[in-house]
Amino acid sequence: MSEFFSTVREPIAYEGPESDNPLAFRWYDADRMVGDRTMAEHLRMAVCYWHSFNWPGNDVFGEGTFDRPWLDPALDPMVAARAKMEAAFEFFEKLRIPYFCFHDHDVSPPGASFAQETANLMTLAEEMAGHMERTGVGLLWGTARLFGHPRFMAGAATNPDPAVFARAAAQVKNCLEVTHQLGGENYVLWGGREGYETLLNTDLGREFDQLGRFLTMVVEHKHAIGFTGTILLEPKPQEPTKHQYDYDSQTCYAFLQRYGLENEVKVNIEVNHATLSGHDFQHEIAVAAACGILGSVDANRGDDRLGWDTDQFPNSVEQMSLAVYEILRAGGFSTGGFNFDTKLRRMSTRREDLFHAHIGGMDTMARSLLVAHQMLSDGVLESYRSQRYQGWGTGLGSEILDGTGPGVSLASLHELVAAEELDPQPVSGRQEELENLVNRYIDRVR
Ligand code: XLS
Ligand code: NI
Ligand code: NI
């Protein structure tokens, strides 16, 4: 196919913060060392196939507005999938993004039968391997679309009909194997319809067990085929269902523990899902890190005034810096990365808009990385924090934690308080001072 993004002639280059070229990076300098890794190695950014190439720009009230010729229903589906793939890889290469992510049905038409669906996916995955090899773009993660077809309207693994569970399992087997073949680094399960619309017809306990069983089978198959990537759940509280079981990171952790999967499965945290669940993004990252299940991130942003998943491109360094800080504090990504699970606004109809959107997102992540890394390496927040908890490292604190000495029971603590008339004094949390400190880093980083 001829060039699709013909107004962008060259790969996007780094030109520095003073550049006014809208088609250049001002902060993302892939090979710049930040501590012991390059920016590219820290951020491991990915473009998502679905919003960027498979969505025509429709909404519940209106039709598609975008210029995406391969979405024309009159085209043969395999021809259309190939044209889409060419355009997608042209975009990845020109943007110089190291990774992408996909759902099975983004890259391959389902066809009329399951046999057809499987054959299409295997054929197109092989062609995709060729594009990956040619461009050097890697697969951050694959996932199966278990929420689009009407058969999944009442859930996939949590469907009242076991045949739907079986169909979903078969689809995941295909997609997990393709992800493995393509060298994917993770496999994601977002439970789009694993939840309920009304409790009047729902057996919650049964559905939890079905979901636990499904995930166990996915983990077993991962080991059976030798896939060494990470299996990730993607928490989201609702939308499309009224209530989704993978509500937030802490809920996912409890679920994983209940089914004995907490050492096998991690989470893929999405910014806009975090805010929908009533948390902020930094909170979700910090909880996942504290539970040892921080896997990967879907980078985007919501709208403060809207209660749904608007999937806008991240553009707040202030917000992102704090989240990246939590990620670095936890040791950084291993198999995970930042996937732009983001979509253009429906009026952004120029082909080139996809570049502007991603350049802004990538620059936001890069600048946030610089802020977070500087704060962490200067140790300023960490020294406040360790000072605040220093009592827990020795003496009474460690005796309580170890269950020794006066820390052995409520009764022994009662004795201690009575004998010594313990009367600890409140200590300032210094929140505003710390907030000002963070702002100084945001202002100064270069
Ligand atoms: C939807 C989810 C979805 C997953 C992949 O809200 O973010 O896009 O990331 O299935
Ligand atoms: Ni997502
Ligand atoms: Ni989402």
C-alpha cells in the first residue's frame, strides 16, 4: 500500500524543549540515560491498535468521523486487515514507538465460524511477525476481545452458560499462543463484561468461582506453552457493566489471593479506570506496588467532569510525575510499560492528529520520568518518609511487629502504657511543604 501518513515525511525526532516544531519531541529523547536505563527502557511505550486503527470515530449518537479507509465494510475483511496493518506499522515506525498492543479482533476478522476465526488469526499473526521484524517494533501485550460479540453480553468467564465460558477459553488459547509466538511481553485480561447489570438475576458467588477457574486455566496454559511473559488483569470498576468484578487493584489482589494466583498474575493499571473507581492513579500504582502485583500501565486521562472512560491522551506532568515516582520507587517496569490506551477526540479528523496526540503523550511521560527520577535519586521524599516511620525500625515498633517483649499482646501493651504513662505527641505530616517540594522539581527539571 502507498504511504498513509503522507504529511509526515520523516520519523519524529527529538529537538529539545525549545523547539516549536509540532512534529518533534521536546522531552522524549529515547537514548538519553536517566539513571541506569535509557528513557526508552524506562518507559517502554506502546501504541494501542484498537482506538488508533480500529475505531472509526463513532459514538452512541453518531457515526464514524475518521478517515480510516480499511474500515469500509464493503472491503474483503482480510484485505482490510492487511491495509490496516500496513498503516499501523507505518505509524509505529514514524513515531519511533518501541511497542504496540492489540486485541485478536483488532488485527484479524472473526469470520463466520470458529475455525475461520482461528485460521484468520494464525495467518495474520504470521504477517504481523514480518512487519515486526522489518520495523523492530515489539509487542508489549496481546489480549482477546471477549466483550464485543453478542454471545458475551452476559459475560465471558462469568456467563451463566458454560458453553460461552468454553468459547471464551478457546479464543484466549488462540490469542495467548499468538502473543507468545510474537514475543509478547505480557498477556492482558480486561473483564469488560465480567460483572453484572442487576443482582436480580445474578449469582455472585458462582460467578466469582467461574472467573477464578478461568484465570487458573489461563495461567496453566501459559506454563504449558512456555510463555514467560506476565499475565495481567486490568482493573475497572464499571462500564460497560454496572459493576465489574475487577473493581480496582486492591479488589483484584483479594481475588487473586482467594484463588491462589497472587504470585502468577499482576495488574495493568489504567489512569482513567483508577479515577472511575474513586481513586487517583498514583493511589492505584502505590497499592499494586505494595501488594507486589504492579505489572503495566494503560496511560491516558479522564475528564474531571465526566463519569466515564474518555481515554484522552495524558498531558499533565504534575499528575504523571507522582505516578511514575511510585513506579520507579517499586523498581521500575520489568515486562510492563506505558501503553497509550487513548483515543483522539471525534473532531480530530486529520490523519496527522494521531501523531500530535502521541507526541504529546510521549513527551508528558518523558518529562514526568525526569521529575520522578530526580526526586527519587535526591531521596527527598524518602528521607521524610523514613524519618516519619523511624519508630518502627527498632525498640517498641519492632517488638510489636515481631510479637516480642511488651509487643506480644494487647495485655502487655496495656501494661506498658499503664506503667510508663505513654503519651505520644502528634507530629506534623508536613503535606503542604512536600507539595511545594514536588512543584519545585516540576519547575526545575531539564
Ligand atoms: C477498556 C479497556 C480496554 C483494555 C483492553 O476500558 O481499557 O481497552 O485495555 O481490552
Ligand atoms: Ni485499557
Ligand atoms: Ni479503558
